[in-house]
Amino acid sequence: MTTILIVDDDIAVTNYLMVFLMQTGQFETKVVNDSREISDLLSRQEFNLILLDMDMPNVSGMDILVMMHERGIKTPVIILTGVSDVDLAVKSLKLGAFDYLTKPVDEEHLLEVIGAALEHQELRHSISQLPIELKREDLTFAEAFELFPTQNSEMIRFLHQIEKMASSDLDILIWGERGTGKEMLARAIHRASPRREKPFVAVDASGQDPDRFSSALFGQGRVWSGDREERPGFLEEVIDGTLFLGEIEHLSVPMQVRLKRVLQTREYYRENSTQIRKSEARFIVASSCDLTNPAYKGRFHDDLLYHLMVNSVRIPPFRERMEDLPLLADLFLKKALKKIGKEITGFSGEFFDFLRKYDFPDNIQELRNIIEGSVVNEEGSIITIDSLPPYIRSKIASLDRGPEDGFRPRKLEDVQREHIARMLQYYGNDRAQTATELGITLEEMNVILRE
């Protein structure tokens, strides 16, 4: 039986929660009204979940979260408080709380959050129990990950972790550099999940007009002053399948707030409608940036960020698993040959040695483009260095030249400014993303440009 610890100085609240939870037949409860007892209690007894009030005399809920964090107590915590305070919510989520709910809480919603918290805890335990030595062929749904061939031990472990996450029903945040295959991974998660027979819908948030994107995602209600009809959005089209929302760093703040609501309550509204709709979809969202970077402070909703970070994964860049170059190149060659219709048997011996000198800033997607370009260029049966697109050959050739080639002394600040200017151009003048990719804060970057 699942044991839940309820901590609140209000006896009426704890009695109500105790009776409600026990009536479900799923839970045993222990009630504590004096928060001073918690430290000793948690050292003697383990619980599956804690419902914790924030505003209590003597020892506050925040004090308890800090204590649990310092002692490494991993019991999932759901905050139940009478005060709606975004800063307090963010602090509690940073300290490891699973969710932050405001009293009075809807009973059905509370049960949903408890279920999600317990599922997340079970998932963490399941991942922690993975053996040290893992093989790719031991994946239960190996075919779902066919586009991720690998010999890299860390990548193999990553795929096993992802498969565990796929088996749950929790929303997931995937973050990593451009071109690492975030949508491809989302599709693999869907195919390895219990929803594999349900719809999968992919939506990209980058470059979207906020007003139109809101209608596209949530749907459009009837506009009485015009002739527009009601129409469903992507969220309704996916039904109870998987909705992939990419490049969420480009969402406007109002859209972030709406996304947070649907993730938290599974409720949303169509544009120009007051009718509450329920969503049964699983969300997989992705970002090409580390949203915890200070450069995104104020641009990305903290409450949404820490809600997503509870169940997040970083997909590694290609340069961290270069031993997979031949496997991926062979995969992309087969796909390109089906598309283009040539007869090519493979790669020359020196092809991979030459290509390994390149750092692949656009990751797997860039490798795919390079292989497709090489197939187009090759007139024989073997892809050679000469088959490579000219821009790649010239880039790699420049790396082969010694540092003295074309060198001229320059001031460091001039080099910095020029490099930042080129990075800005590369990222479409997106200053926040440029700062993130440079590994500096937005303020630091602006100071260098002004110098």
C-alpha cells in the first residue's frame, strides 16, 4: 500500500486529506500537524510521497524542503499551500518538489498529480537499477530506435534510459544542440510507448506568429463578428496520442503560461472560446538551448521551466560519440540511395579519417546532408573524399593547415567581437541563443560588443 505523509498545521485540512485519500482504497496516510517532528520522523520512517504545506509555525515547508535536499531524501513532495506565489513555487521546484498546488485543490486533479509523482519516482528507481553493462540489442523496442545506431557505451545507456521513460505516461523535455535529432528521438519515444498505435503530431514553435500559433495549437472558436467557423487545433487532432512541440524557447510568455496550464491541469481553451476542453495527449517538448542559462532569465517562465526539468533529458551532440560515424553514415547512405536511385556500395578507406577532423556544428542532421550531397556528387560506386560537398572539403582542409597559415596579430577584443558578430549572423540575430551557444551571459556578450 502506498504511504503518504501529510504535513500541515491546520488539523481540519489534514483530517480532510486523510479521509479523502483513505477512501480511495489506494493509500495509507500519516498526519503531522507539528512540523518540528518531521526531521526526526524522516530519519526513522520512509514514505512514498509527502503532501506539504508551506506556511507553518516553527518549521516552514521551505525549511523542510531544504533539510530534505541537504540530507539527500528523494521522497517526492507535492506542495499544498493557500498562497499562490510564483517565486515560492519556483524555489520549491528548484529544491526538488514535484509540483506546487494552491488550496483548495480539486480532488481529481490532486489524484492525477499524486499518480504522476509516484510514476516519476518509480521511473527514477527503474533507471537507477539499470545494469552497468548494457547492450543496444537488449532494448525491448530496438526497432523504435533504429535511427540511433551506436557503439558508444554512454549513448547505449542513454537509449535504455529513454526506453524506460517511454514506458511511462509522463511528459518529457528533450534539450540539446541543433541537429541532434530531438524530433527523431520524440518519434522513437512514441513508438516505444503504450501510445504507439495512437497519433503522433509534431509542431515547431520557431518563427511562429504568436496569435496564429495559439489558434493552430489550441484551436479556434467561432468568431461572431466574422464568418470564421470553429476549428480544432493540433491538441485536439492528436487526441490521446503524443504531441511533440519543438523549439519551445521561441514561445511567447503568454503561450508559455498557457502551455504550463495544459501540462498541469490537462485543461485548455480554444481561441475566442470559454469552453473548457480536456486533453489526454502526452507532451514531448524540445529546446535547442539550455533554458537554465541566465541568458533566458525573464524570457522563459521559471515555473514552466522547473515543471519541465522534473523529467528532462539532454541528447548528446555528435562530437561526443564520433565512433558512430561509420554506422550513421551507412544508415544515411542507404536512405539517400533509396531517394536518389544510384548504385553505390560504400565508402573509401580514407573517407572517415578525413571526415573525423570536422566538428559537425549541426550534428547528425549535418552528417545526413553531407552524405546526401556526397551521393549526388559521386559518379562511381564508392564515395571518396572528392565526393564531399566543396564547402566541407574546404573547411576540413583549412583545419589541416598550420596555425601560421594566414595568421596576423590582432587584439583579443577584436577577435571576440568578430566571432560574436558571425555567431549572431549564424543564429539569425537571436542574441539570447547566441550567448547561450557562446557559453556566456547575454549581458557579458553585450558588453563585449559595446567595447
